[in-house]
Amino acid sequence: MTAPATTSRSTTAKKQTKLANRPTFSELPVLANVAIDSQWIVFGFKDGRKVNVPLNWSKKLNDATEEQRNNVIVSELFAFWDDVDEIIGVENVLFGDRLYK
């Protein structure tokens, strides 16, 4: 039983370190627009940067119709697709390796 406790403490310490290194919301870049093609979701930021993530990163958007994909609401820190109940945040785009399923 000692090994799981050690693993748990190690995992907790890693999570705390990861959280401590994350930027605050005010430090994140501002999202300006989002475009989707047959393979990519392209996030454009107000500072001119663009980040492409594979469309299959989001099962909901991958399975959506073109009309549903194009019906996006963009705020400073999030993109919302109400038709398919999907939200992708700037933090996910910059620091995530996939969306939670």
C-alpha cells in the first residue's frame, strides 16, 4: 500500500507544478477568429498568431456538419459551437494535447 500513496503524492505534485506554471487569464492571448476546413481548426489571435489543431481533436466538431462547424461564437478566451455543445478555450489550444472526451 505504500507504493500507491507515493504515486499519488507524485501525481499530485506534478499537477500542482503544472498549474503553478500556467498563465493567468489576463496573460493569455486574445482570440480574434476561428475557421474550420476539412482537416484543421484554425484559431487566429489578435496579436497575429495562428494556431492550427487537427479537426479530429474534437469529436463533436469532426462529426458536425459544415453548417454546424461554421456556426461559431468567438469571445476573447473561448470559441463556442452551441449546435454541437462544444467549447474550446485559448488555454486548450495553447497547452492541451487533446480535448477531454
